[in-house]
Amino acid sequence: MFDPCWLGSQRLPEVTVHASGALAQTIRAELRQTRRIRNGVEVALCVLTRVRESPLWQEVEAALPLDGLAAEGFVVVRRGNQLVVAAEGGRGLLYGYFYLLRYFEWMTGDFTVVERPAIPVRMLDHWDNLAGSVERGYSGGSIFFRDGRVVQDLTRVRAYARMLASIGINAVAMAETRLLADHLPDVSRLAAVFREYGIALSLAVEMTDPPDERAAQWWSAAVGRLYDAIPDLGGLVVSADSEGWSPADGANLLARALAPYGGSVFWRCSGYGGRPDWRDRRTDRARAAYDHFIPLDGRFDENVVLQVKHGPLDFQAREAMSPLLGELQETAFAVELQVTQEYTGQQQDLCYLGPWWREILQFDTTGAGGPTVAERTDAIVAVANVGDDPNWTGHKLAQSNLYAYGRLAWDPGADPVSLLHEWAAATFAMDDRTRSELVSIMAESWQTYERYTAPLGVGFMVAPETHYGPNVNGYQYSARGTYHFADRYGVGVDRTVATGSGFTGQYPEPLASRYENLSTCPDELLLFFHHVGYDHVLQSGRTVLQHIYDTHFQGYDEVAAMLTRWKAIADRFEPVVRENITSRLEAQLANAADWRDQVNTYFYRLSGIGDAEGRTIYG
């Protein structure tokens, strides 16, 4: 048995479907499983070619945008006891059905809604291994693979596809090169399940050989076999080590193999770290993606999408936006997020990432009222967070991150707190006061996590092997290039043009000057861009060192308060949920204490300066 997540409690009245095709059949199968509610409203789901079979056809046609709904958009119209959902075809109608399922019991009065996704491709990457383990997975083993092959029973995969479609995800990628050669019939079975819910499957592969004629012939044949087995394959997701050859040549080689079938290459821009060295402060891992890919802008084929991590490092709780997101002008790109909480608590610690993702997607890429990341990107991709744990995500409340990712991928302007209310109302049977309290506990948990971990954007004070828990110097002398350079005088990475690595110069003006200048650099990114003394006064009025002390005590206190508030409402939840959340919050409190004590002690020993508030810091 497994958790129905946010799809376990919704109800609908009888619904008439005026559509045909595979996705219409999926909708009919959904309706047969949906709990019924007695209600006088007559509901119809119609493709536009049959909308005149509904009583509200004139209202629907009047609501249609001049440029149409496209394949995924839909219209919802209610007048009195009549309600119609209409779309161009099956995919839009499927999303319209899930919209109806999500909101029907909250719908009152007459209204018209037009919905279209803001971002065309909304993908989740799965780093599952055929043996059944999951790289960067924190909720059990793979739901797709076991013992070297695709699982025989795809019931849970179908439930997962249904969950993804309900939040607007339309693409997934599987990472296992051997699928290409040895398991195509099984991969075809997976693709068929996702196809039932309008989700395209892609395969993640590695490309290590130089892109010569021999490689072109091999990939052309391999891609042909793939499309013979999966005619609607989305394409390939590539992690490549292009030592000695251009990423554009490798990406274009694959793109040309995929082009006859309509497939795309998603080329990940991570892994180009150069050779950072802690001895040389002008080498900088943060520069690497820009330095590699901006000179190639315009050299990629049309069906190549550069997959760019939202920050220039690696999914930290706080880091600057990657300058690639604003500076790529002639190449399609995807912004990459991380739903699995590799550096944000690993689904042990409660860390609702919706507010951080909205901040990323709404970031002004020019710094002067220009387009946001969401307005510029052609796709949004995230590393998935599910496993075969009965509740899918290990921590029951981590389901909210999967939900919020899908909803923000559809509508980057959505309010993250409203999304939490949506998720909680659909997930738990509880009264409004309990839901509001749960949402209040969760809503600022990302900021809480940021407070008790690495300060002011410096990042990477984690244990190198696990990426969970504190190890202040864990990466300080590594070849990973993720340093904090703390000494007895100060802390932070000088990335300025004037005296540092020059990374600030990769941004356009006025962002470059804003980050370069100590007086205008945002506090939360100060140590990401600057090395400063402990007595440097932040815009908040506190010194850097006092900020470190204060936030680490505050973060711990906030986790303690979260646990106390949770225990006050825990009896209103089912025992398995109560035990899961309570045990995770108790473990988070211990983790927050470790972070508080180790980070504060580390900086106290370096600086010799005590806490102005006289709180306990271990010498």
C-alpha cells in the first residue's frame, strides 16, 4: 500500500465527457474512481470541436484567448448550476479535469477561468539505478527499477504518473544508460504508463567519447532503435565530460540524430568546474558554466536546450542566480531546481522550498525591470524526490515540495503559501484552523533552515560524504571549489572584479555593480560575493559575526517552536502521519543544535569575539 498524497480526498458530482482519444479514456477512468458528491451542478468536459453540445458554449467561445488555448490550456465556465471545462484536445482537458478536482468543492458563484501553462516543458529528472537505488534519493529505493530491470508491477508508477499530471508535469527523464541497449521493451512499458497521463519520457545518458563521425553513426542507430520502441520519446538528457571537445559539437551531434523524430537534447551545464584550487583565490567554480557556454551561445541546434542550475554552484539553501539565466540570448535553456533536498535537509529536515523557487522564477534577469527567469526560460526541470517509501517522500510534509514544484512550473507567479493551503486541504482530513496552523508551521521553514546552516550565502559547510549536517571545513581544501575562506579576520569568497575572481562581471548592469559594491550587495548574498571582516556592518545594522550568532540561535529556536506547535495539533492526524512527522521534527531539532553549536563555536574560536547577547557558545 502507498499514500494517495493529495489525490485521496477530492470529490466530484457526475461529469459528462464530450471527447474521444486516449487521454479522454484516461479521464473517464479517473471519473470512475473519483468519489461522488451530491450536488446540483451539471458538469461537462468538452473538446472545443464539441463544445456546442454543452449549454454554455457561447460563454466558452467568448472566453477563448485570441491566440487560442494551445495544446495544454483550458477554460472553465460556471453559470448557475451549469459548469463546463473546455480544451483544444485531450491534454488540456486532462489538466482541466485535475483543476476541477482540485477546486470544485471551493467553487461558488458564477465565474470564468482561462488557464495556460507559463512554461512549455515541465520536467522531473530521476537519477534511479537499475539495481534499485536512487542517487540523491532520500525516501527509499526506486519505484521504477529493481534487481537490474524495470519492475513488473507498474501500479505504483501509474499512481505516480497520475500525481504528476494532477500538478501539470508533462515530462520525465530516467537516468540509466543501459536502458538504451538492454531494456527497451521494459522502457516502452514505462513510457506507455506515462503516456496515459500526457507525460513524455526522456532518457538520461552520458556522452564521454568525442563527437566524431563514428559517434554520429552510433548515436543515429541508437536513437532509431529508441523511437522504434517509444515513438513519442521526448529525447535525451545528457551529462557530459567534454574534455578536449566542444559541448556544442556533442549536443548538436545528438540533436541531429533526434531531429527527424521531433526529439530534443537537454544538455546539463553542470560538471564544468575547471580546476579550482583553494591556494588560488582567483579560480572560481562559480564562473565555470558561464565561461564554457556563453562563447558557444548561438552555436547550438534548435532542438538543444541547455539545462542550467538556478545557481552557479549546487542547489544551496541560498546562492546567487546563475548569470547564464540572463545572458544566454540565442540558445534555448531550462532552469534546473532540486525537489529532492540534497543540501536543504534531505527530507529529514522540514524545508518547504516553494518561496525559494518563486524567488528564483521571479528574479529580474537584468536587474532593471527586464524579463524574469520564468519569462525567459523554455523549460523547467527538477531532480525528483520520490522513492518507494510508503508516503513517497520519506518525510510526509516533503510531499508539499513536489506539489509546489508542479504548480509553480505551471504558474510561476502563484503564491507559495496558497499552494501550501491547497496541498494541505487535499492531503489531510482536518478543520480549517488545523490546516492554517500546519501551513503556518511549514511556510517559513526554508528561511529557518537557512538561518541555522551556512550564513549569508556562503554555502557548503556540510559533511562532504552525506551533504547532511555540519562540517564547517568539510570542503575547504577540496578540489570541488566550494570554499568559505574563513580566517581570524573575516569570512567569504571574493568574487568581485576589483580584487577577486571576477564573477560579478558575468552579470549585466546594474546587477554587476550591485553585487560588486559592498554597500549595495544584498545581505543574504554578502559572503557569496565578498570576503569581509567579522566587524563589517550589514544593512540590517548587525555585524557579520553577530548575525552568524543570532541566526543560528534563532534557527534552532524556530525548529523547537515548530516541534512544539506540531505536537499541539498532532493528535488530529492519523497515527502513522503523527509518528512520521514527530520523529522527523525531533531529528531536525538535534540537527539544528549541531549546526548552531558547531558554526558558532567555529567562528568564536577563529575571531575571539563573543556573543553580544551572552548566550552559550562552546569554546
